[in-house]
Amino acid sequence: MSDLNTANAQQTAAAPTLVVSAGPVVLPAPGRGEDLQVRVSAPATGGDLPVIVFSHGFGGSMKGYAPLADFWAAHGFVVLQPTHLDSRTLGLLPEDPRTPRIWRIRIEDLTRVLDGLDVLEAAVPGLAGRLDRSRIAVAGHSWGAQTASTLLGARVLDSDGVPGEDMSDPRVKAAVLLALTGLGDDLTPFAVENFSFMRPSFDAMTPPALIVAGDRDQSALSTRGPDWFTDPYAYSPGSKSLLTLFGAEHSLGGIPGYKVAETTDENPARVALIQQLSTAFLRSALNPGDISWKAAVTALEGDPDPLGRLQSKE
């Protein structure tokens, strides 16, 4: 085993490091109606740090998803969490003229974060100059996963089934997509009428991604069962892995936060598995030759009582 791989394997298993966090860091956003607020979390030490831009689910904010953001930052990543316009903290009214465009503004938020890396790293004392801009990943949960997926090449189909604008970003090298909704052919009438953007095509979503689905995640927006959430794996090309969690509902055991009301299937062990596997996946996806993911897969396959099932394709 090379010295680099040995160091990475040891880092995966090591105790978490001290994390520093700042927020809200404000990025000017002309035309958005609200400047973009971002939370920045990072290891207190170390250099050449990879970056994760995280998109929250409907109604969330930069303050949510601590089980993931804190873990990733404590294990070597700089985590950037924007607050999208649908956040309950902003109180946007349904009749607000921006409401029909929020799905696009969400995507613009992630791009704005990438464009504002200089400002964001300068906001955390001691962080400037420590980011590795060649190793950037996106992640998201639910609507946030759909938002993040567009930066990998997922596109929205129009009413005639024609793919819309390509909003992919070449700076993004990998992703973790949690409870990402499936194909639009299986939407309920309510979803068809109100969420026209929920008609994705994954045909061009080529970068590596870990897709996480719960086998008890029954969406009120879909006419199908929990397998709907496996569509992004089934219909996307390239290197993909699918983690199907046994007994998991939409909160996947509690990733939106500790003791939050929306968690219907609280399971700390399930959250711990997502923490460990997502960290290992991103570490290997962003570092050619890193063995963290291989080791994590071997450990899951050898578990006599696994919490989930893993599939992979190239």
C-alpha cells in the first residue's frame, strides 16, 4: 500500500478533527431579491482541502443537516451550505413572483457559491489558501439532491419530453445524492400540475455519484413505490453506486438534523453508515488511487447484519 493510500485509510478511521464554522457569510445576489447566505464549516488545520457544496431539502436552511455537515468537516472537507429561497427561515409567500422559478434559483445558488469561493474562504479565519479547487463535490437531500444533480448534467424535460438547458458545471467532479426523486412519468396528478420541474433526464449525468435511497421511502408525489428513488442510478451513465437502506424513509434515519420533527424513521446507526460511506466515497472519487471507498464497500459486504445493500456500475 502506498504512503498516500495508507494515510487516507488512516484518516478515514481517525478521530474527528476540530472544526471551525462561520455563518451567515453573505454573497451578493443581484436580481435574486435576497442576498445568498452561506454557512462555511472546515477543519481547523490542514491544506489542500476538498470542497462539498450542500443543497438542503424543501424548507431547510444552512443550519440544517448537522449530522452530515459536521461529520464531513471533521473528516477533512470544507462544507458550504447555502440557504435557498424556499427556506422556512425566509418566509417567502406562495404568491411571491419568484416562487415558480425557485427550482432554477436553487441551481444558480450553487453556482454562485462556486463563483464565490474566494469570499467564502476569507470569511473563516485561517482558511484562506487551504481549499483545493480541483476537488469539488456537490451533495443534497430530496429537492436539494435534484438541485445538485443538475450540476452533474441532469436536465429537466419540457412538456414534449425535450431536455431543457444544460446547467452542468465542469468544476464539480462527484456527488452524493440522498433521496433523489425519480422519473417524471410517475408523478401524481398534483405533482404534474404544480412541479413541472420534476421531470428529470439522467442521460447526461455522467460524473461519479453515490445515490442513497430508502426502501420504505413512499413519496406522496409519485404513483410508484420506494423503487422510484433508484431511477437516478438505473438511468444515468458512468460510474455510479446505489446504497439502498433497509427500513429507511425519506429522512434516511435522521440526516436533516438531530431530533428534527420531519424525521419519521430515526435511526442513529443508519445515519452513521451514511456518514461513513459518503465520506469514503467522496474521498476516493476526488483522489484517484484512494482506497477508502474500496475498504468501506468490503466492510459493508462483510457485515453479517447489514443496514443496506450496495450496487455499483462503471
